[in-house]
Amino acid sequence: MTLETSSKRFPEQVRVARADVNLQQALGKLKLGLSAMRSAAVVRLPEFDRLRDEAAAIRDHTLNNLDHYLLRFEAAVKERGGHVHFAPDAAAANAIILDICRAANARKVTKGKSMVTEEIELNEHLAAHGITCLETDLGEYIVQLRNERPSHIVAPAIHVVKAQVAEAFAAHHGAAPPGGREEASALMAEARTVIRRHFLEADVGITGANFAIAETGTTVIVTNEGNGDLTQSLPKVHIAVTGIEKIVPTLEDASTLIRLLSRSATGQEASVYNTFSTGPRRPEDPDGPEAFHVVLVDNGRSRMLGTEFQDMLRCIRCGACLNHCPVYGQVGGQAYGSVYPGPMGAVLTPSLAGIDEAGHLPNASTFCGACEAVCPVRIPLPKMMRHWRERQFDAGLAPRAQRIGIALWAFAARRPRLYRLLSGTGARLLKLLGGRRGYLSRLPLGRGWTAWRDLPAPAGETFHAAWRRRRGED
């Protein structure tokens, strides 16, 4: 089973997003909030770049020895009374989780924030078998009520404004509580009251795992709301669901990555909750689950090992690349049609769903390099997007006009005299069309640019001509 997406409709979804006034208002939080807070947090940590190098090395070492660390993690979990399940794809992961829920006679499940369970569409699978699965992260809960995908891997409901949250609560909760629904604090109090009851009623709690530590068999969740702790400690059964690439060798390695994760994601020096779970409750423990299961999901990840896309598996899901991407900042996450939006999604989604399904995504980039510049584990996202573009072109999946244009350019580029003639003529013509204004508001075959912005007119000479002139002057 591959990742289900609507990425083929990316162009039309972009047009809808650009016309959505509420969405454009909500996306302003990226410029004024998350990216600015990250910058401030980085300034306060002088060794930030050194930690990035260490983190990239940790992730590379783990991926190059992934089989070893997966087996070591499994052994450590079993030694402490837990269970590990390997799921080769989404269908297998859903079947494993359903079996665990049925063994516990579960009718209601609470879930902490988990992108992998979104990827495998776990909620829908459980619902189809009569099990209610309630999201407990506030953003995920809002998105669930609105029957939408998360639009951001850290802030799932960043595309929603306060009035829309109030509408969703009115539709599902009924009459407004005494405090009304005008203030954000009142909305949070209302959600807390509703969700808290479900914590006490749940038979099974499901969380993701930011990291899985091979040394101790520990899963780690990094949260700000505390819902993850309640989800995994109150029910009788805790299921942690994560990708096989989330393994790290040691506790010290996990600590290094956490220092980068919180600063890169939300600009915090430390998230409010960093929770380490190791096995089920022991006789001397005052609380905790009676059973502890870890489901390690492949779903296409192992196919990336040893390829030009392996570096993508370093990702620690901080969302910094989304927060600094000019494309994501204009269209939001829903337009990408996938669980994983933005630059990281432009690389990961084609890996999981196929380039035929997600070919628009690696093309949705200005290649400004901001995503790579802020990535805490130094993932070369632009380079990998170029690799996907090459694969798309080689497979004949690129748009016909693009293939013809590149073929014509290649024909001229292999003939230097012709290339200099055409480029020189084009530069002089575009300078003439720009006139005194120095820009073009319309351009044949360039409407995709000039429909939204003016094109600066060239100086009238090609790079080759300018180079020869400057060498002559020198």
C-alpha cells in the first residue's frame, strides 16, 4: 500500500489556497512567529552549528547500520517486557494495531500527535472496524473535527483562524460554554474539558515517537500540551507507532537531537514535555500501561536506503523547512495533497507515493535554499528535489511543453554559435521590450511569472559577452 495523496491536483489546490482569505491570514504566523522564534533560539546557542554537524553524523551512522540498531532496539524492548512489531507497509501496520486493540477489547482509543499514523490512515481503518479514535493534540483535534489533513507537521491547524475553530466546536460540541467562544483561552478550555473525559474512557492509547533508543528500548515523545503523557499512561495498553528511521543508538544521541528539535520547531530551548517510555508498568510503578507495544513502520523507507534520497531519512520532523519556504508560506499544507507538505514533503512524498502521483511537489520550489540552510540535520533538500525532477523527466512524466522546451534548449546548447546568437538576440530584444521602465509586465510563454509579478528586463548582453568585456577591461 502506498501513501494516498491528492498531489496530482496540486496546481488547482494552489489556486484555491491563494484565494482563501482566512488561510492567507493564518499563514502570516509563519513569518511573524515560528521562523522568528527559531532565529532567536539559534542566537542563544553558540554551538548550534556544531550540534547540527553532530546530529547529521548520528543520523548517517544510524542509517548506515539500521539493521543492527533495529534488532538491538527490539531486544531491549523485549528485555523490559514490551513487544516490537515490524510493519512492511501501511496495511500491515493497520492490521497489527487493530489486532492489539481487539485483544484489549478496545472500543475507544486516544491518540497523541503522530504523523506516521496519519500516513497509514489509522483513524479511518479503526473507524471502519468499529473503534473510535480521538485525537488529543489540540491542533490535531481541530483538524479531525473539520475532517481535514494536518497542514503542518508541527502545527497541524496552523491554516485555521480562531473563528473557524469556534465554528467547528459549535458543530460538534453544541451550545457554547459559559465562557463563550470569542477568546482563544475559552476555546482551549472547552477542548480540554471535552478531551479530558476521553482520556479516562480510553482502552488503548496510541502515540508517535520522535525517537526510539536502541540502547534502552525507549521511545521518546516531545510535546507542549501533555496530551502525549496522558495518552500513554492512563489506558491499559500503550502503542507507539513510528518509522524505522527514528531509531537512534544511545540516550546521549537522543539528547543531542532533542536540543536541535525544539529550537528548530518552535524556537524553544526545551519543549514543555520530553517523555521517555521504557516498557510497561513495573510492580513498583504507581501508574503506566500494563502492555507496551512498538510498531515500526517501513512503508517505502527501506527503498530509500543506499539511494540519492537516503539523506531524507535523517529528518527529525521539526518543520523548519516549511516555516522558511516561500512556496509553503503562500499556499499552506493542504495544497500539497499529502501528509507531508513543504520542502520535506516534496522529497518524501514521491519516495512513498511515487513520482507519478507526486510529480508536482518537487517542482514547487524556487530553489532559494532556505530549507537546507535551516535544516538541523543538514538535509540537502534542493539537491534531492532536482533528482526527482530528473527522474520525472526521464520517465516521460514531465509536462509536454516542458519537455519540448528543454529539448529545444539542449539542441541550441550543443551548438555554441547558435546558442550565442539566440541568447544575444533574446537579451537585446527583452531589454528593448523593457524600455525605460526596466521591467516587463507581459511576456510570451512567461505568463506563469508575469501574471503575479513583473520581470526585470535583462541588461542587453549575455553572460558570455559581459565576461569577454570584463576580461578585456582587466
